[in-house]
Amino acid sequence: MIGLVAIDGPGRPLADELHARWPESSRVHRASRGNCSQPPDVLHFALHRYRSVIAVAPLPTVVSLLTGGLVELPRGTALLCLDPQRRWVIPMAGGDAAEELSVEVAAALGVTPVPTGHAPGTERAPLPGPPPNAERGAPDDVPADTPADTPADAPEDAPVLRITDREDPGDGDLLVLPRTLVVGIGASAGAGQAEAVRLLTAALRESGLDRSAVARLATVSGKADHPAVRWAAFCLGGVPVDEHPAEALAGVPVPNPSALVGAAVGTASVAEAAALASAPGGRLVVTKRKSAAATVAVARAAPRGRITLVGLSELAELLGPAELPALPALRDASAVVGTPEAVAAVAGLLRPTTRRIAVDVAAGTAADGSGTPVDPTGAAAHLAAHGHAVVLVALGDGAGLAVPPGPYEVHRTPAPPVPPASLVPPVPPVLPASPVPPVTPAHPQGDPA
């Protein structure tokens, strides 16, 4: 994968054109001095993510970024400077790999390659050329309890749908980015406006997490208006900021407490404790990172499921699912738990992918083929605790349905109204058998001849 860094507006059209020629093996990152995507931050990010980077900017601009102390050039990374006026492309670092890539760029855009013959970097990096030779990213991780399985009968080139808060590896998969991350921020009075953002960007990059998955920021009371915290919230798309009292944060167990911070603020941890406080039941995925005047930590919120208690009329079996009212909880459920009779009564209202767990209460086993001893309430609570939307159904009004408290929401849906007796299909009466009269033939049987 090749990183294309368009620095300021003039470089964007050329970066987009090169990406259009190599759509599968390149990615564009736009930097501008007018927003939070500052050129040093974006170029530094790209150089540490890709083995080959093309900076679309005037040569003096790229040189000033590399020598300004804010951009670190990893050894072996191929770096090219592409003139936004489409005049030339210069390999600046990366040895032979950079030289070869400059020839590819020249052929694709019609610019003039400027071979230096001694671009810094003695390590030969693999050349991620046009799409047929594109370097694929590492396998993606997924948040807890959301595996991305591929059906055995899926076509070989079928796209994979991944639900993940990690960075896109660029392998053509279809990604869903749930906002599962909470960033805790601590900032002293001397913290600069962009200091926390740079620290957070580096922490997310090192951990392979996508910044688009950040749902909110968290800090100690009184710090939401700190310039560094406000700027971080703006750069993350205007996410909300939670404030927690110092005494509440002091009671949150963290791996890296600081006695110095405790003496100054009233809690031994701000970033780690605030992230965990805004992600109940979650865990730290990035422990405390600190700069001169700021700290950040990232927690992943625990999946929060729900249980909906639904009581069915005793007439449900008689009426059938076609006559039962549509219940949104059943339509949206990932699993339905109940007795075989109750599950069968609502089967017609479920999506094909909804898991049906029919529990034989007398035998104490689930009729899903597993044979595992289970009770309906325990099965529903277990699934909901792992983030599923579960419906616990029972014949009758459901007044006796109850579940223990847990890390899930509990809702109760009123029993569907019983239809008037006139609308209930009548049961045909069973009539006594009547004697069959003897059959008298119209003509005597015999030989017609």
C-alpha cells in the first residue's frame, strides 16, 4: 500500500489522479494548515504506516517538514516528492525502492523522474507497485465478541464484512466502524492546543485503532474547556466530552496511577480512570501515554445487550403468526429464547438469521442441537451479557417473566391484545357418525346378454 500525502490544496488534484490510477494499492491523506490535519502530523502518520509514501508538494515544503523536528523518517521507508505542477518526481529516501517507484509514477502521470542514484536508506524495501502487485495489509482484529466469519460456501472473491474499530488494512473488505472507543485526556495548564491530538494520533497508530471509532472524550471536572481538550474533540468530529469528579476517578482501579497527579488533582489517574469511567464494563486498549503536559488513554466500551420480555396470548398457537401483531423487538432480535411452543408461535415474525433457542423446561435442555442443560432465563441473560439483543418469550401474559440484573438493558413489551371471539377461527364440531343406508342398485346385476 502506497500513502499519498497531499499537502495543502494545490497537491490534492494530482494525488487524486494518481490514486485513481492505482485505486487498490494507494490511499490519499489530505493535510492542510487550516484544520486539525496539520502537514507535519499527516506526513508523520503516513511515514509510519506505509513502506512507500509520495508527498505531493513543492520540494522546499517537504524538506522543511523533514527538518522541522516534528516528522520522523523511519529507516527503509521510500519517500518521494511529487511536484504539484506535474513537472517532476524526486526520490528522497528509500534507496532502490524509491528510484523504482519514481519510474512508476513518471509512467503513470507523464512527469519527469529525477534519479538521484543515492537516495538515503540502504535497506531495500519491497516495491508496492500498481494494483496487481499491491502489498496487502495485515489481518484485521475485531472488537470482542464480534467475529468475522466467512461461510464455507462463499465465493473465493466474496467481500468480507468486518465489524471492527481497527484501521482498514486496505484489503477490499467491507468495514463497519462502530464507535466503541472512549479517549481519556489529562492536560495541564501548559499543554498546547495540538499536543493532546498529536499524542492521541500516535497512540492510535501504534495500536492499529481507527480514530473514526472514537465515540467520546472523558476527563476530570473542569477540564472540558481546556484548549487541548476542545481541539481534540473538534479534530475527532465534534465528539462529546464527559467530565468526572476527581473523587469518582480516584475510586477507579487503573494500571498506572501517579502519586504526583493525585497530590495535584485529587485523583491518581485522569486519562485512564476517565476513559474507564465513560466506558462502564469496558477495558483499556491503550494504557496511559504522556507528553510534556498531556496524557491520553483509550478504553473500549463493553458491548451492551438488551433483553425484551414478551408475553404471548394463549391464542397465539391457534391464531398463528400471520394474525399476531408485528413486534419491533422480534423483528430486531438477534436471538429468541423460550419454550418450544412459544418460539414456534413467533417463528413467522423472525428474520431468517435470528437464532431460535427453544428450551424444553421439563428436560432442561435446549432444542438447538447442542444438548446443553440450560434454562430460558439463564440463556437469555448469557446472550444479552455478550451484547446480543434477546427476546424472552412465553405463552400467557408474561407476568411471571423476570431476569436477574446484569450488564444489559431490560424492557417489557405488553402482551398482544386478545382478538374478539368473533375473529377467532371456530373449531368445527365433532358430529357423531350416522349409519350409512344400504345401496340399492337401479338395475339387477347380471349378464346383460
